[in-house]
Amino acid sequence: MSKPLVRYSPLLVALGLFGCHAPPASAYTLEFMDKWGPSYFQTFGPVSSTPGGPSGARITWSYINDGAGFSNAQTTLPFVAGSTSRLSTIRTAIDAKYGAGAFNSAVASAFAAWAGVANLTFVPTSDNGAPFAGTTAIDIRIGAYTVNGGTDVGGIGYGPPRDAINFPDALAGDIAFSLTNAFQIAPGADGAPLPPVNGAYTNDVEGLMLHEIGHALGLGHSADPSAVMCGFVVIGSTTYNGSQCTNTPSASYNVVHRRLQPDDIAGVQFLYGLPAVTTGATGTSDGPLPPWAGIALGAVLIAIAGRRFAART
């Protein structure tokens, strides 16, 4: 089996994960100390060094049109100059092997996984034809380009804008598959061994998208070997070189990812809060479930269970 493909943004690593921060007793990190939607700083001012807050976010996303280039020289930094998006190349190969719609279904499942654990709404939309990093009208845009480094990179994901209201950033949220890589739809449930293809490590589309969407939401790499966001990261004075992601059969890069792990969930909930509660026939969102509601519900369930037990004895 060949060396596992590193799933990270070379630009972010080169910048030393600028603004990287891990709350106490956690293995996850934050890339840019900000998030989509109103941030902690915008809501409460610079009195605290803690990002996040009670508000979630509504995030639009699209597939970048084939043939789209780059908006300027800076955005081509991790890519081969002159490369244009050819996502259909990857989609066509995946669909031919695994069935029509397999690629899009894997991407949609990755978005649904993040939306299922935090106060996030993802809205698919038609692309507007802009080049990579060429528009702020769509938050997350997904393309496929030739990446410098060849097979060492499976995908690249950029974090949210530093200030989502006052300084929108066209590069923020953009995700690129590497055209020099191979991809699969891995069989098996979450945690099953990731099978090699022709003896080589091959990125699973859904697992890779889970990782890159995490970057787009504002999460950096995690030191947790089981986390979807596992990767190269410096936390305090300790450097994790990514080997923690492969050093056991159950480590992150060796298994199929269909669900987010506790460390991933803790990170995204720190930024966006708990999932919204949807009630009624119209599906009205009532906002995040407050902590006291969970405690109250637990008390009720315990009381009901106690009554049933008493009735049977």
C-alpha cells in the first residue's frame, strides 16, 4: 500500500495554521478564529479571545463549472498554473464504477453529516460561473484542479472569512479535489477498514469531503487519531506530524468515515452551537436546544422509566 494521501491545505500549513487555537482539553483546532454567520467578535466585541457564540449559519454551496480558472495569481499558489476545474472527470469516473449519482450523493451525505450535529443549514445552488476564489455570492464552491505536489494531496479546503459581514472573502470556503489523485466510494459502514484500490491508498469521496468541509467551516486539523479532522497540527509546544492518523488500524486515515467523531462534533458545536430544533408540519426552526431542555427531558424520561419499573415489580 502506498503512503496515505495527506488531506490538508498546503497554504494553511505554510502559514502555520494562522490563528490556530484549541480550547482547553480538546484535540481539535480552529483555523482562522472565525466562522460563517455572525461571529462571537461581531456579536460581543473583542472582550474575549473565544470565537463562536449562540448563532449558527446558513451556508450556500455549489459545484464550480468545468473550465473555470483562477481569479488571481494568489489563489493559484497551491495549484499548477493554467489548471482549470474539471470536476466532471472525477464525477464521471465515480458514477461509472459505483452507479449514476454516486459522486453527488457522497458529497450531499458529507454536508448532511455536519448539518446533523450543529446549527447549520447548507443550501445547494447553481454555480454562477465565476473562477476559483472569484465570487462571494456563493459561500462554499467545489471544483477539481491540478495540485502542486501530485499525489501527495487529495484535496484542499479553505476556512471561512475572517469577518463574514464586513470583509467577505471570495476564497473562503472554496474546496478543490486534486485531479492527480484517485478516488473511490468505499464499501462498509463507518469505521470499517478503508480498502486499497489496486494495492494503493485511495481517497473515499465522502470521507475526503467530510474533512474538507470541516476546514471550510473553520476547523483546523486535530490531534485526535480517530477524528475526521485528524492531521498535521501544532498545539502549544507539541507538533503532531500526522502519524497519529495512521499509527493503528483504527486510526482516521485507515477507516471509512460516514459519521463525525466526538472531537469533530465538539469543534463544530463550539463554533455554531447545537443543532436547531425543528417542530410542526411546516418544519419551523426554533433555534438551538438550550441545555436546560435536555436536562429537563432527561428527568422526564427517568421519571417515566421509574414508573414503568415500579409497575412491573
